[in-house]
Amino acid sequence: MAKGFSRRNFIKTAALGGAAAAAWPGVARLAQAVQPPFPGKFQTTPDSLSRYVTPDWFRDAKFGIFLHWGIFSVPAHDSEWYPHYMYDRKSPVFDWHLQHWGPQSMFGYKDFIPLFRGERWKPEEWADLFRKAGAKYIVPVGEHHDGFPMYDSHLTEWTTVRMGPRRDVVGELGREVRNQGLKLGVSSHRANDWFYYIFEPDFDNTNPRYSGLYGKVHPPHKPASQGFLEDWYSRCAEIVDLYRPDLFYFDWKMNNPEFKPYRMQWLAYFYNMANHWNQEVVCTYKLTAYPEHAAVLDLERGIESGIRELPWQTDTSVSWKSWGYIEDDQYKQPQEIIHEFVDIVSKNGNLLLNVGPKSDGTIPEPAVAIFHNIGRWMDVNGDAIFGSRPWKVYGEGPATLAAGSFGEKKMKNLKFTPQDIRFTTREGSIYAILLAWAEHEARIRSLGSHSPNAPGRIAHVSLLGHHGKLKWHQEPDALVIHTPPKPPGDYAFVFRITT
């Protein structure tokens, strides 16, 4: 970082104004000032931020891995929202915690920290597993809703460096990720921390000694205070300064109205710092937190209904119940993930696939098996994915996937037929991906000679993973391909069509 161009100086000269709230540990004091010129080309206005262009590395990558690892992996019960529900008297988790760990006045969420040791964690093994699965970027959770940073924060004592594993999770994993040629992302879910904990007098979270973790006692249904907003800004800027992430992921709640000036200020800072480092970066957001051209839209457990002109991303998990590790989770089948992935890519999107490691730092065996299966499929069919772009239409066939955030469960029992096809294009070839195997022949209607999307003369057709020649011909209403007796894999079969 060049002298005089640090986050500290930036906050002093370009901050939003207002006195810091001392009750929020480590909060950076923002100077009262009108907005001066930014140290870079991006200002906080929508017009300025909308000049951002999504880098090609992200558009080419298609596949990333998300990691929800934290204190919540110790109880390994219900979901990663355990620290919220254990203080909710109306939740079954409240009673479960009482029965298994004792009253919330005596054994609170903080008391899981010494049990969160990560004693078997080997970041190089994580990076190797994900790289072999085909992932091009890795996104560990920097801080979840629980307020416990998984990185070496200097704004709070409550971090994995000073407690629990006593390791810089983001830093150590980041080094291994980049050593293996992958991009590093970091996520911040801190905005939700304000709305997360339920405070009652007989809970440990009302003790001021533990406010560094739980925050100052406050009614969570009210808008976030100025002190919290300043702390949120400072922690997000700190992650940028410490790790220079290639991608920054934001979760919900930062789209709330009170966050708007802070999130706009932060995005300009991120982009200007990246330009200063000559680094191409991505920021993802939910709903309408940013203007659509200013960052990359993320749909949680959902997809777009068709091709979106701007790049976008789905984040989902290898399992159905929880983002963090729980003992009775229900894992998806590899084909469920690959079918959804193919649909996403055909519509100009990326997939950020999450896994929740165990508290000891190991990846659950069912998840490891899923990554191995994805990797084998990528080894054969990656030409249709990496570096590809959408074709004229995303696909054809009777099966449609439910669009919008959280529409994923509607696809859980969806059955695909050989008529369900998705398309991508790359280096002059069209890739037609069949979501079910076609016995004897495949008919691709979008490639018929009279189709409105017909590519012209077809020169060659091949099946990825199959070494023999294929018989094919083009009819007015379809390209007809005679398929071999056995499929070259277990799911999602790719034909390369050269024009």
C-alpha cells in the first residue's frame, strides 16, 4: 500500500461523519466532514459506481466454494443459526441447549469457543480438494452473524486468532488458495449481528463483560445504531486492507436503509483500493443493496428464469438443512448440484457452493464425496463450462427451474428428460448439455436447420468423454444425433457442435 493511502487515512478524510460509539469495541472514529474527492476514480454515487465492469476472471471461473466454519459447528445442531435460536424461548433449540449444555445464564454461546479448536484443520488439504473439484475461487466466511471474526481483526479481541483455534483462518487459507492458483474471496455477514441476539436479563449475553462478542444490549428490531454502522464499515474495510480479497460477499441486512451511505462509501473504497493494487475484484450483493451495474447480484438458493445480461451468482450448499455443519444434515446428490450448476451457467451465472466443516477442521465425508464427483464430471466436461458464455437461448425442454431466491427446494424432486437441454458457447463451438441420457438418439430442436436460432452449417458433432465418431444429421426441426450404447458418465452429457 502506498504511503498516505491507507484505510486509516481514508476514514479520516472521506468518512461519513459522526462520533463513534464507545460501546462498540474497536470502532474507528469517523471524522465529521463533507464528502471530499475520493482517492481514486470511484465516488459514492450510483453513476460513478455503475462504471464498474465485472472482470473476465469471474465470468470465466463459473465455480467457487463457500465455507461456513465457526463456533456454531461445535453444538452441530439445527443450523448455523444456533446462536440465535438458543436464546429464543419459543424455539426448540432453546430447550435442546438447556438439556445438553445447561441454562443460558451459565453456559452461553461464548462457552463454545474453547471447544472450537480446529485441531485437525489443514488448509492446504481444503485448497487441494476444492481445486480438484474444479473451483476457481474460494470464499471463507470472514465473520458470520455471531460476531466472531475468523480472521486477525484488530478491532475486537473476540477472534479465532486470540481464542478457540488461535489461528488466522482467512489468512492461512488465503495463502494456500493463492499458492494453488485460485482466487480468494471473503464474506461478511456482520450486518445481521445487530438483529441476531435476543437479550434477556437471565442470559449471559446481557453481561457487559461479553459485549465484545454479543454487542451492547439493544432492541434488535430497531434500525442499527450509528456506532454499529461505523463498526460494520471499519471491519469490512479492515478485511480489504488485511487480505486484499479478489471477491467480497455480502449477506442480508446490509441492504437496510440505514446502511446505505456506509455501504456506498465502502464499495468505492474497495474498488479504489483494488485499482491502486492493480487488482480486478468482485463484490456480490443481495436484493437491491447496490445498483445492478455497480456489483454482482447474488441469489441465495435460487436461480434466474432466463439469461441475464449482467453476470450473477447463486450461492447454495451441498446440503439442505444448514450452511454450517450439523450432525443430521441431509446432503444433496451430485447430479442435483451439477444439473443446477449447468442451468446457472447457461444463464450467465456462477455457482458458489457451500460446505460446512466440522469443528475439528475436517470436511464431512458426504461432502468430500460430492466434491470428488463434481471434479470427475468437470475433468470430462469442463470445456463446456470454464470460459464459456451463454448462447442465443439458455435451453429447451419441459423442465423449468423455479426462479428467484430460495426457489431451490421446488427443484428437489424435479425429473429431467433427454429433451431438457442447456446451452453454452466457447471459442466458436456450441455446447448442448443433456440433463438426462438419450437412448438411441438425441434431438436438439434449437439446432434444427429451420430453427430461428440455427447457427448455419454444422461441421462436426462430438460427445465429450466419448472417443468414437458420432452419426448425426440436421433436420428442419432438430439436430439429430445417434448416441452410443453407453453414456460417457453418470449425468449431464455434453455434445460439442462445431459450426
